[in-house]
Amino acid sequence: MTSAPGPVDQPQFALGAVHTAPADGDTAPGGFNSGGAGPGGMAPGGADAGGTAPGGADAGGADAGGAGAGGVGPGGFAPSGFGPGGSGPEGWPTTPPGGYPAPEPDRLTRFVLRLYERSPRWAVPLAAVGCVAVGMSYALLSNPTYADPDAAPTCLLKLTTGLDCPGCGGTRALWYVLHGDLPAAARHHFLFVFALPFLAYLFVAWAGNQAFGWRLPELRISSKVIGGFLAAWLAFSVLRNLPWAPFTSLYV
């Protein structure tokens, strides 16, 4: 009695040897294997030269952490590709420039800076005191209370229109202040007489700190106070030109 034909012989695997079973296609270069790939092929876990794999790549491919030559990766950027965040093409900087270089100062600016650095600390306050002294000396010597309205130097607005400008009467008010006549000074420019003590204190505090290191109490003037003062000055400049009493008493 003959036995039935047995099953087709299956390949026998020797212990310790590594065998690869052929896939549906052949295993020539360019085909797919279960565990790897030849040149130009693809494999689930890796790739040889020219191939691409989900987890890694050799030259010419891309992986999750970088890019090969000519490729693009989420974590880097190739010389001929685009960088992360939409960087420009090849040769473009991947980060914005840090800033623009400051222009070179001209000769006058360099001279003033050198003079300021080499001068003693009391030189600038002394120069400011000199400017204030020149203004006071002019007010005392010129005696503007007896000067004609068109005497030089004069206010161009008052000369051409006959209206008082916002600063008209300030020199005469200073002359009366220096002579101790505060009512007459206020009559010529009330806001100037009002602001004069504050301006004097600010100047003394600044000059004393610069020249001698004095620490006088700081006078804090907010922007709202400055804005209110400028608004009052504008209103005063308009009201003093109105031709009705009692505003006519403000006209100088």
C-alpha cells in the first residue's frame, strides 16, 4: 500500500544561521525585503544609500532629526533646502541680523564728546549758569520797560499783527523780578512769575548734583501737570489779546 503524497518540503533552517525568505518579488537591487533593503530600496526599519525609512536615512534621505545633502528635515536645514520656520533659500540667514551698525560721528561731534569726557564735572553747570547770567544782564542793561514796541530785538508777531505772543512781557517781567517788584512782574507775564520758583529750584538741584553731588529733594512733575500748564499758557495767550475788560489789563 502506497502512502499519500506528503506536503511540499519546506526550507530547513539550521540553528544559528540567518536566512531571509524571498518576498513576492525578487531580491535584486531595488526590491523590498522583510528586514532591510538593497541600494535604492525601502525597508520599515532602515535604508541603505539612496533609500528612505521612517526612522533614519543615509545620504540623500531624510529622517526625523535632520536632513542629508539636498534634503529637508524638521530639526535642521540643508545647504540647498529650507530651514525650520520658513527660512529662505540657500545663502539666506536663518536668523535675523542682530542690529545695524551705528554711524560714525562727524568731527564736530567727536570734538564735543572728547571735550565733555575730559572736562570736570562742574564745567557744564558753570556754562548753564553763565547763560542764565547773560540773560539777566541783558534784562538789566536794556531796561525793556522803557523800550519802544518796535525796538530791536522785538517780537515779530507783535510787530506785524499788534498781538501779544505767548512770550510777550517775559523780559519785562524778569526785569521787575530782579528789582523786587512782583506785582508789576505778574502784570506783564503772570505765568512766567508763577513758574519761575519751580524753574529756579529745578536748576539749582540739577547744577548742585552735577557739580558738587548734592542730593536735594527731587521735584516730581507728572506729564499731566505739564500738560495742564501748557493748556493754561495757551488760554492766557488768547485771553490777553481779547479787547474786552478785564482781559485788556493783561495786554502788554
